[in-house]
Amino acid sequence: MRNKIWMMVGALIFLIYGYDFLTAWVSGNDISYFSLFLSFGGLLLCFTRWFDMKKGSKK
């Protein structure tokens, strides 16, 4: 259950900061690399928790 919660948190971080980065990039405004790193961090959190869930289900 804990992995699902952290996976959802990572997906939410990815969606929020990824959208912020993409809108700044498309509109030609200054790109915030902080948003880029946070979105990739959220995606990494989501995938690592997903792999932990898959590894736990094989046992």
C-alpha cells in the first residue's frame, strides 16, 4: 500500500512540474530547470516504486 501512495505522489509531481516545464518551453519563456529536474525526479520515484511492487509480487 505504501508503494502505491508514493507512486501516486511521484506521478503527481511529474504531471505538475512537467506541465510547468512544457508550457514554459512551448511559449518561449525562460525555462526553469528546477521544474525539469523535479518532473524527472517524480517520474523516477514513480518507476522505482512500480518496480518495487513488481518485485514484491513475484515472491
